[in-house]
Amino acid sequence: MRTEKLKTNNGCLAWLFLGPSLLGFSLFYLLPFVTGFYYSLVDSPINGTFVGLHNYGALLKNPSFLLALANTAKFTLICVPLNMILSLGVALLLNPKIQGRNLFRTIMITPLVVPVASVVLVWQAFFDLNGVLNSLIHALGYPPVDWMKTNWSRMVVLVVYLWKNIGYSVIMFLAGLQNIPAEYYEAARIDGASQPQEFFRITLVYLTPTTFFVFVISIINSFKVFRETYLISGEYPYNSIYMLQHYMNNMFMALDYQKLTSAAFIMAAFIVAVVLLLFIVERKITNLIN
């Protein structure tokens, strides 16, 4: 009897501690999620009529949305592999005990603590029509380039993304590399394995969990680049960098909640599908290793 009463008291105490978190989650996440999904299924946020998937169908025929969707997909397909390859390469260079390794690590992680507004001011000064880069080009005798109003704008955003995110990925890969036992490499060298064989059969294999984590974070961060893009080029940037977040932001400013919520749920569904696919792949690879 005393045991049952103790379990009941512990259960009440647990709910008492969980209550504020659950209330905050329900108020700021669950309720907006349900409300947003409702808006995507009606023709008006006030006294709207249920229209099912009509808003989603209309959105998939919208040229602005399709442009934003294509640009976001292209950017993610380019920036994520580049971030993975470059950060892994830098991590492999910094993993050995070389002089100044800690200094390089600090330099790599610095962009993460720099405020976005400060970052934007630096990149604006660099890529502006009258900026540093155009000053150098003009000094060489070439005409200046309005980088954010040409197809080069995508490369500018890509550089900003890599500068901002490589440091974090490098730290993650370094942690993964240092968790691989040195005995594996010693045994491989005794068996006559070459460095490429060590890399593909030991390093990459045992970096699978870290690689999976970095890959997911890189995809999520690729959608966050909207902040820098918006601050650099405004609400309506050049066509090549018009992202899904630009579209949703403009729909919010126009109070078009149907298009806004439909676009948001399409993007969320895409992210969830990619992450679930990555989970399945990572689990299969882990089972093969074990």
C-alpha cells in the first residue's frame, strides 16, 4: 500500500515538474502547428470553408513557389555535400598533433559566435557594388560586378553558408576522429594497408554516426541561410537566391495565410522525409558494421 502511494506521489511530482515545459510546448509549438495545418485546409482564416488539399494543389502551380522550391533544393544539393567534404578535409588536417592546432580550432569555431547582423555587414562591405571585391577588380582594369544582382549571387550565399557552418562541422568530425581507437590503424598498417584503405575501411566506417549527424545539421542549416540572404538582398532578391523562406515571408506580409501555411507544411514534410530516409540508411550501415 505504501509502495503504491509512493509511486502515485512520484507520478504527481513528475507531472508537476513537467507541467511548465508541457504548457510552453503546447502553447508555442503544438497549438500553432495545429492552427497552421487548419489554415492550410480552408479558404480563409476567418469563417473559412474546408477545401481539403486545394491550397496545396494551387501552390504547386504557383510560379513563385516553384522557383523558390527549385532554388532551395539546388542550394541544399550544392552546399551540403561541399560542407561535408570541406569540413571532413579540414578535420583530417587538424586531427594530428600539429603545432597551433588549438589556435586553428578556435578560428574555425569563431563564426558560430559572431552575430548575424555583424556577419551581414562584413559580407555587404565585401560584395557590394562599391565594396572591397569590386575595388580590387576595378584596380585590375575590369568593370565592377553587382554580385547580388547576377547569377553570382548564389555563389555569394554559398560562401556565406560555408563560412558560417564549416567550423561546427569540423569540430564534430574532430570529435568523431578522436573516438576511433588508434589500435585499428596500427593493426591495418601491420597488415600492409595503404592510407586510402585506412581512410575508406576504418575512418569513414567508424565516422558513420558523426557523418549522419553532421549531414542532418547541414541540411537544417541550409534552410537557415535565409537570414543572411534576406539581410543582404532584401525581400525580393535576385531570382537565383529567391528561397522558400522568402516566399513564406512575403506571404506573411501579404496576410495570405493559406499559401504561407501550405508552403510551410510542404517544406516541413520534405525535411522530415529526408531525415527519416537518412535514419534508415544510417541504421542499415550501423547494422552492417556491427
